[in-house]
Amino acid sequence: MTRIILERLLLFAVPFALYGVYLAVMLMRPPPTTARATPWTLLFIAGLSLFALSFIIWGITEGEPTTGLYVAPHVVNGKVVPGYVQPAEKPR
């Protein structure tokens, strides 16, 4: 679970890191004649979009199959067998 949270936070931080690289590159150049506003709102929206997109992709690609027969947890020879989904048989 910690890995998943750290991945989402990393995706959120990517636009800010790219902007930091951009600023570092721009410091090597001569300063512009006009002052520019910092795009914090756009960076926040981009990071939040990547964060939300990661949850959507995670929901689509992860998880157990939803087709098949669910076998509830049960006891066999004194040991608890956890529940699982038995895959559906493919038609011939």
C-alpha cells in the first residue's frame, strides 16, 4: 500500500520537478527583459491530473477477474482456506 501511495505522490510531483529543471536551464541563459508569472496553477492541475489518471489506470489494470465462480472461505482439515475466484470454463 505504501508503494502505491508513493507512486501517486511521485506522479503528482513530476510537473513540479520538470518545472524545476526548466528553471535551472533558464538560469544559465541571460534574464528576459520582462518578468513572467510562475505557472503554479497549471503545475498543480497537471500534477492532480496525473494523480487521478494513475488511479483510473490502476483500477482498469489491477485486481482479480470478475468472471467465474466465487468460492467463499472455508475450513479444510482444520485450516482456513481463503476465498478465491475460480475462473470460468471456456466454451469449446
